Amino acid sequence: MSGRRNSLLKGTLILTAAGLISRTAGFFYKIFLSRSIGAEQIGIYQLTIPLYALALALCTAGIQSALSRLVAAAFARNKPRQALHTFVSGLLLALLLSLLASFLLYRSADFLGAYILKEMRCGPLLRLLSLSLPFACVHGCVTAYYLGKKQTGLPAAGQLLEQAVRIGVSLLCYSLVQEKGNTPTAALAAAGALAGELASCLFSLLLLYLEFGKYQYFLHRLTRPFRRMREILSLAFPLTLNHAMVTILHNTEAILIPGMLLASGLTREQSLSLYGTLTGMALPMLFFPSVVTNSAAAMLLPSVAEDQARGRASRIRDTIHSSIHYCLILGIFAGGSFFFLGPRIGAVLFNSWPAGHFLKFLAPLCPFLYLNSALSGILNGLGKTRFHLAENAVSLGLRILFVLLAVPRAGMPGYLAGLVLGELASAFLNLAYLRRLTHFQFHLPRCLLKPLAAFFLSWGLCLFFSRWLSALIPFSSLALLLLQLLLLCAFYLLFFPEEWKKYFCRNSTS
């Protein structure tokens, strides 16, 4: 039990560390984009992402999850060659699908930009992004293989490499455009994304070469590939359907928002700028702390699948309770921080008042947003993909309903309200279903009331000490913001000594 928890904790910490570094770099990258190409160009680029995400989901999303489960099961039975046979079969299947999707997306880019996204400038961006699909496929499948083995160091390194190359190429493109006296556009972000996926693909191929050598595995020894592909497809199809349906609903939402903002009285430029501010500045900031829960979700899927296969119901209940507990601790801290400091974050970091306003409005979303991330990993690990699809459909359906009915009347606040209600509905459905399925216990005082009390006390202490220090030392706006965040985090963590005690006890007995 202790070894398993430490393995899960170690894997989560490695992915979290890599995610934090990657997202911190990405955070400054977003600031660079907001100041170099502007909110309107960010909005145009963000319009293309859902279509690219749909193509990627159809090619690899379900296959990656299936590979992670099957590889974990094979290594649990000490059959590494079977795991490699399964992995290679799944990789070939995903690669064929991604090449087909890349061709179709490239050929139809202008049509999709003009008639689906209603923005001609999206066509060239879609063509650039379409070229990265096969590279993203290889990278994703190799990552799924190592997560199935519960080895997170190499996937984390690939994630960091991808982000570093993405940012470096974008900066290089910006410098070249500036030298020629041209105006930077969203094309530099798309070029960076393509270069990042290519670099991560090459890194993944190197890892495969080393992995095949370790187990003396050769491709010509692959046995019954079509049978294995059928097995992978039987697991991947409902997951792919889930991802595709969710992505289609996201696409519908993304396509509708600028049009509904136009109906509310804004101009096309204002609509794209506001959409770019929300999706390119505020939401990435809001999702920044979710790197912890996303890393946990990636590790929870194979771990919960293993516990289910071995009939360890009590461990699954413990996993659910711990996930809820830690997600609420993180979510309440992040939500409170964005509520009180959001306007200053928008003004200081993005030089954008709307970004800060969005952060403050969406702050109550954080606990449910991070909780849903972890619970999704548990549901997929339990194989409850149909429920996960239905729950996502309800959540996104609510959001689309608000886009259609509330945005033309109230503008962007109508969409923000739908976003909050959609996540609330998703969290309620996830918790109710898992409660009925596993009968886990939810301790309201420990999981909810204590973090709330801890945050408000920490905020009071933070204000007192930051004002005292500001009277002694003159701080710039950015330095004062960072000081308050550090003080708030330090005081908040002091209210949870039992979590630190558990962590050190697990490490000392491992």
C-alpha cells in the first residue's frame, strides 16, 4: 500500500513539476503574445484550436487512454513483450488515422475558415497546425506507453522540450518579422506549435529506440497486429466518441461566441478581441493551477484501473476521497486568490482590465474545475466512459444554451455565467455517480469548511504583513503582487500540517 501510494505520489509530483515549469513558461509566452500580436490575433488563433483539437481527438485521444490501460495491465502481469506488441499496434493505428486527418484538414483549411469559423484568416493557421497532427500522434502514444508503465520522467522531459521549442521558434519568427518591418500575426504562434510537436516527436522516437533495445524487441516480431488493433479499438471507441463529442460541443461553443457577441452590439474586432482576452489570457491563467490535478488524473487512470482489476474497492474509495480533499484545498486557494487579486493580475501581467474582470468573475469556478479534472481520471480508470460522455454533454449543453440565449442579451457576462453553471453541474453529477458506485465518504468539515476558513485567515494575515512590508520597502506593482501571492500561499499551507505529516511519513517508510 505504501509503495503504491509513493509510486502514485512520485509520478504525480514529476508530472506536476514538469507541468509547472511548462505552464510558467507558457504563461510568460501568453504575455508575450498579448503584447506582440494583440488580443484580436490571439482570438483568431484561438478560433482554430478547437478544430485542430477535434482532429487530434479523433485520431489519438481514445487510443492513448486504451494504450495506457492495456500497457499497465501487461506490465502488471510481467509481460513486457505483450505490452510492446500492443503499443506498436496502437501506434500504427493512430499514425494512419492522423495522416488521413492531416491531409483532410490541410485540403479543407480555407473552406473551414470561411464557412465554419467565419474568419478567412484562420485558413493559413489551420494548414500549419494540420502538419503537426502526425507528430502529436507519435508523442501522445509514447507518453501513454510510459504512463502505463508508471514512468513519468521521460514524458515530463518531452513536455518541457515541446514547450521550449514552441516558445523559441515563435520568438525567432517574431524577430525575423520585425527585422523585415512586417506586422506580427498569429502565424508565429502556429509555427511555434508545429515546431514544438516536431521536436517532441523526434524525442519520442529516440525513446522508442532505447526502449526496444532494452527489451530486445524488433518490429518484424510483431504478432497478430490486426487482432490487437481490434482490441484497442474496442476500448478506444467509446473514449474517442467521448472526446469527439466533447470537442464538437467545444467547437460549437467557440464558433458561436464571436457571432453572439456581434448580436449583443459589439463590432467584429471587439468580439474577437474580447474572445481572445478570455481564451488567450484569463482562462490559461485560471487553468494554471490545474497542472497539479491534470498530472494526478494522468496517474489515477492506470492506478484505478489496476485496483479495479484486482478488486480493491477500499483503495478506490480512498483514492476518491483523497482526490476530493486535495482538489478542494487547491481549488479554494486558487479561487480566493483570483477573486481578490484577479483585477491586479490582469492589469499588471496582461495590461488588460477585461482579463482581470474575467478572472474575478470566474474565481468561484476553480474548486469545481480542478475537482472535475481528477474525477474524470478516476471515471476513465473505472471504465465509465458512457457516463463521462453524458456528464460532459450536460455541462457543455448548458454552456451552449447560455451562449445562444444569454450572450446576445448580456454579452460576455452571459457566457461566463454559463461556464460557471456548466462546471457546477459536472461536479455534482460526477460526485453523485461515484458516491452511488463506490459509497465513498465525504467529510464536509475537513474537505470544504476547513480550507475556506484557512483561506480567509491567510488573506487577512497576508494583507497585514504586505502592508507592513510596503511601508518599510517601496515595491513595484509586480513585486507587490508576487509578495502577496507568496505570503498568502505560505500562510495557507501552515493550516494543513497533517498533509505535510502524511507526506513525510510516507517518504520515511518507503
